[in-house]
Amino acid sequence: MIKKLVLIAAIFLLPGVSLPGFSQEKPIRIDLSTIKTELRQNAISLGVTYLKSLDSLFTLQDILLAEKNALFQVTPEFDVLTGTEDAFSSVSARLSGIYMRFGDTLIDGVLTPNTARGFQTFPFSAGFETNNKFNVLNGIVEAGWVPWYQTQGNHKTPAWLKHTKFGLFVQAGYKFGIDTTGVTAMGGETDQSYEAPDHAILRTKGSFGIDTQSLFELSGVGVGIAGNADGWYDFLNNRVYYSVQGKIRFYLAGDKDRFFDFKYQKGSGAPNFNEGDQFGMGLTLMF
């Protein structure tokens, strides 16, 4: 037990620790945007995300198994995107676990994770995905691999590369048949996937993201670039789906928990896999 507590404390005190990907110290994120939709309608888009960073999970109250050179953690995640008119929408709720492998080193005689090297993380989750009309409902389990090269002591990885993330995943599940009587979907709301109701789902997924943080300042406002690209291969229907999003970001606070984005998105992603596009601008708050 003492060894486990030392290991937990050592990682908890490391700066920059987070879930695989970019740091998100505050778990609740709200995005409010005005957008132009696929049907060229003016719409409001609202996004709400609940995602705990890894360092905030290292408490004795959480489900945690610590072993030599490995950690295991479980946490809930929620991600809701909705809007007016034919704005893209998606709702996902899942229980996510992460298994992490790392090397160790001695610091003042204490065995701690070696942050001079990257870590290997293996996330997995189980939950569901739907849209704001609830005319699509998928039960999904997912397992993947995400290298974590953002560790502070890792000087072999170029600084610019630490602003990126990528991962590979396998997804399986079932698409439930839903009574859509009286439900009309248009433009960016339509389900354009080839996954049939009451049939199995089997996909691979690749994800890449970049977040430069503040590259320079204009009158005290930091300016940066952020973007994500996701691609899926549908084995059962031999189809490829995608979603690409780019943002020019203006940081409104020194701790980067408030920012304003000009953004463009092509493809809605799961579960609709709509191929439309939308663009607009919005404010994000994290707390």
C-alpha cells in the first residue's frame, strides 16, 4: 500500500499530466457558437463535455489499481453536441478506462515513473452514441492505443510534436432499430451512415489532433490554432467516414480557460456520419 501511495503521489505531482492528448485541467467544458449549417441556415450550436484529466483522477476515492510500471483508472465521460436548425449533433455517454505502461527511475532513492520517456496508454470504453433527435442509437465498446509523448521530461520529442496527439481504435457494437415515425431530419441532421438498424457495428478509427496553444499575442490576447481529424473504416459495409475540424483560437484569459474560436467543420462524425459542412464562431468556457 505504501508503494502504491508513493507511486500515485509521484505522478500526481508531475506537471502537465492529463489523459492521453491535450491537458484539460477543468473537467466541464461548454461551447456556445453561432454557425452556418449545411442548408445555409443560421443556427446556434451548443456543446457540453465532461472529461476528467488524468491528474485529477489520482485520488484514493477513485477506482485505481497501481502496479509496478502500470496504472489502471476508470472514469465516466459525457459529450453532447446539439443545436438549432440542421446543426450537427451527437450525444455520447460512456464509462472509460485507461491502462498505462511506463518505465521507472530512482529520484532521491524513490522509485518513480520515468518522464524522460514516453508512456503507452491503452484506453477502452463502453457506452452509447446517439443524436439530438434520438432516432439513432448505437451501443459501442471501444479499445485503442494512444502514445503519450507529452511528458515534461521527454526532451527527445520535439516541442512542436508535443502539441499533437494521435490514436488508433477498434469499435464494435450494435445499432438499435428506433421508431422514427414523425421524425424529420434534413441537411446536417440526416443519418448518412451505411450501418443498418438492428445490425452489428464493426469499425476501426484513427484520430489526430493539434493544439498550438498561444503562438503570439495581439493586444494581450493569445492567438493559436487547433484542429482534429477523425477517420473510420466500416468493415461490415466497406465504407469510410470522416470528420475534420479547424479553429483559429483567441485566448481571453491567462489560464486559457476561456477562448473564442472561428471554426470550420467538414463531416459530423459518429453516429450520423453526415458529410456536410458548417462554419461559425463561438465562445468556450472551462470550469
